[in-house]
Amino acid sequence: MGKMLDPKRLMKGSFCHHVADSEGAKRTRYSVPSLPEEIWCHIHSLMSFKDAARAACVSRAFRHSWRCHPNLICCIGILGSDFINKFDRIMKNHSGIGIKSVKFQYNSFYNTRRSTSISHHFDSWHQIAITPWIEELTISLSLSSFNMEYSFPCSLLADGRASSMRHLYLGNCGFHPTINLDLRNLTRLHLINVHITGDELGCLLSNSHCLEQLELMYCNGIICLKIPSLLQCLSHLEVFDCRILQVVENKAPNLCSFDFGGRQVQLLLGESLRMKRLSLHYPDAMYYAHAKLPSNAPNLETLALECSTDKMVDTPILPSKFFHLKCLTIDHTIISSSPAYNYLYLVYFLDACPSLETFLLGISQNHMEHDSIIGDSSHMRQMPGHRHDNLRSVEITGFYSAKSLIELTCYILDNTVALKYLTLDTTRGFFSCSTASWGSGGTSEAVMVDTPILPSKFLHLKCLTIDHTIISSSPAYNYLYLVYFLDACPSLETFLLGISQNHMEHDSIIGDSSHMRQMPGHRHDNLRSVEITGFYSAKSLIELTCYILDNTVALKYLTLDTTRGFFSCSTGEHDRCFPMDKIMITEANRAVLAIQTYIERKVPSTVKLNVVKPCSRCHAVESYL
């Protein structure tokens, strides 16, 4: 075919020439080379859906090939306002030939005519989209639109129309297969909040012999989930929060990975000889793994347990039960009414895993009621155990002073010979500002950084992101102290501060007659971009902004967003802005006034100041100060 034609060059009018009109003025007439139709269709298919639609609007050749475009995407983020009518025109102009991927994403919150049911639109679109060529179909409705009780027409998946489909994703709708569907090539089925019964799902599975992945979430019509033995290719099963589910029975012989979460059910995993990964998320998961998990999963390599129970594993486990297990993860939530948990009993789990290489224990608790080793004069208990010759890495997050936790840690140290890494994290294990290599931190505490940081601590840090959630009981946070962070980052180029709060209780600068504080600081010669979202009229936040303006020489962009920083109708992608209540709008208007009064006069001409205000159309409420 020679040199490949670049679709972008075609869009830019590389093939064009100037001609004179009757008045002598020059106009540009675009022409395109004469190419076979299949070439145009191929070029068109390489474009994104948005670019393909634009090309069809300006080019007759592309307009014709548009009718064969293989990927159709209908969502508010792509088509913007009034997207239903736009996509309806797109679908009606499409021939249906060659469609490989279709994605329908609908949220009635964004639709200007959301009170009108669009069920008839979906049915007509599906008639066009579901053809023998289609490989992927995604239908994702919003929870609010679920009230329409839209039910996917299963008849469209019969008679060979879906014979090429490989991936089916349905969200927030009804799905009631009662006929023999032709899904001979389906490899992945993903159902989220779909109303379907166990018998209906069984009918679907019996016609999906090539299925490799099955994922079910919030499917509250299933009582008994039966995985038939004919699913020889099924390797991954995921079931989460199906409220009335009572039994999961698996007969698929090659299942390798199983994730389950929700209330405890009867798990009949069958002869899971190929099972390598098992993840259980429910209160008694640890007790189930110890007492009820069958020993017919000899090849299990990864076991993850998330539990919130006070039941203790206080009896030994068969030493070879998890013979090939290499990674054990236990996330334990301590409930307020539970007695002191005896973590030393986890030795029984470790002893049942002779090949274990990694042990991760996460502890979460809201009530610090336990037998602390501090001030305890009793002796340290020891457990007879096995040598763990392969254990190389141990990490305990949420580590605290419980005596049994100290004893467990000492047991590990006494019975390992290959251990290389031991991490004891006394925090919750979330991200922190100390991970300066990627420059992101988060906090929801009222603890302030009120002392200087070593100036060279983050010597090479270029981007610092802080997301701060203000809790209702916290005092007014002093943002001026963030100067200490900035001063510790001499190479900083970008500073992003995000503020989230539900209670607008703070010391506003509006009406405050006291002087503006100043902090002795360093020059920030590299700082070029600063963005603060959730900006409000707190005096310390104004002082921080003024400090930045006074101590930077290379600053080019300063963005002060008085909204939450979420979606806005001004982008053309949404009909409405993110909702703000009257209190939030009023505070945003106060913040705008504070910016005009104290900040704008400090902004040099070389800095582009962008103040994001509440939308006058979507947030039309009478402001008061």
C-alpha cells in the first residue's frame, strides 16, 4: 500500500488547494485521494470515537465510512448535553455493519430530560448494535435510572446475533435469560446490580462454554449460584455483596482465582486442584479458612482474608494444609465489643504454610481497648512452632502495643532464617507526606505541621500534592504552617492543595480586622504552578497564598477553585455542575470576595490567575456575606 496515510493529516487538510471565486477572493477547497472504501473504513476505525465523529462532519468520504465505524460510545463525557438525541442520530445513521464494540453509559442526573424514560431508545439502539460482528457490549445505567426497571432484551442474543461476542458488561438493569442464547465465544461476563435469578444465570452459563471470567456484584436476586462443570475454561470467579445469596457451588474444574465478599454463605468449591488465589471478605473469613476450607486446594499460592470477628484460631491447623502458599494477607478489623484479640494464635496459620514467603497483617480499630504490654510485668509467652525457612517479608500495619502482637512478632523473629524485611507500621498504613518520591499526601486530622522541616529533606521533589479533609470536630486548621513543607522542597515546580469539608466552621478573613501574618521563608525559584481546590475564606489560607506570591519569581499559573473541583457544565461535557448546597455557595462567594480584596492586588502581570467561581446558572442562590 506504500506509505501509510496519517488520519490526522487528513483532518488537517493536507490534501487541499486554493481556488479563486467569482470576486477574486481565495477560498480553500479540500479534496482527498481516491481510495477504496475499505481503506477509508480502516483509517476511520483507527480514530477515537470523538475524532471519528468530527471527521464525518467535515469529510464526505469519512461521512460514508462513518456508517461502518466499529466502535460506538454513548456517554455524557463524550457527547455532552442532550447526548440522547445526538447518539440516536448517530445510531440511525449507522449501517450496523462491522460494529465490534458498543458502550452505553447513561446517568439520568446529567440528562436535561431525565424525567423521560429512554427505554425505547435503548431497545432501538440494541437492535442496530447487536450483530454477528459485535465482540464487546457494555451497558451501564445509573442507580437513579435503575428505577426505570429497564430490562435488557435477551432475544437479541439468540439466533446467532451474538455469536462473536466476547465481553458482556451489564450494570443497573434487569436481565432475564430464559431462552437458549448463542454466546458460544463469550469469555467475560460482568454483572453489577443486575436483577437476575440463579436459574436465569444458570441458563446463561449453560450457553457460555468458553467463559473465562465471571464477575457478579450486588446481584440481589440470586439465592444459589451454581457453576456447572461444562465451564472448562472458567479461571476467575468474583462474587461480591449479593445480599440473599446462600450457596456458591463450583464444579468448574479449572478455576484458578476466587474472590468472595459479603455475608457468610456456604462455599462448595469442589475439587479445586488448580486454585492458586483465594480471597475471602466477610466477618468470619479467618475462622472459615481455618476450620472449614477444604484441603483439596493443594496448589493455593495466595490467600487473602478480610475479617471483623473476635473468633480466634486457637487450635493447630494441619501443617500441610497450605503447602504451596507463598503469600498470606490478613486484614483484621477489631469491633468495639470484642475482647482483646490474641494475635499469637496466628502462629497456627503460619505453621500451616511451610512455603510462605510473604506475610501481610493489617489491623484496623476504632477503640483502643487492649492489654498493652506497657506496664505489664508478666512473662512473654512462647509458642512451639516450625522453622519458616522461606519467609522473607513481614509487614504489620496498624501495629499497636497489644502484648499478643508483640509476642507474635518475636515468634516470627525467633523462627525465621531468611527474613529480609520486617515493617511495623503504627499508623493505618495509608499514604503520607513522607512518601516524597511521588509527592502526595493526605490527612483528615487536625494535627498541624507547626515546626520547620530540614530545608533539604525533599531536595529533588518537583510535585507536592496534599489532599486535606477537614473533620467536623477539628479546630480551625492553620494552613500557613504548610510554608514549612514548601521550604523543605527547594526544587518544587508544582504544588496542588485539595481541601474537602462538610462543616464551614472556620475563622474567616471577612470582617477580621487583625493584621495578616507573615512567615520568614525561602525563595522558591522553581515553583511554576499552584492550584488550590476547595479554596475558602479562612484567614490562614489567604496568608498562605500571599506567602506564595511574595516568595516566587517563576510562578506562571495560580488557580484558586472555590468549588469542590469536580465536573462543571462549562466544559460542555455535562448539563449541570456538581451540586453545592446554599452554605457551600455562600462560602464560595465569600472566598471570591477575599480573593478580590487580599490576593488579586499581589498577583504580578506575569502570573495567570484563574479563579473558579460557582456557576451562575447551576448554583443560582442569593448570596449573603
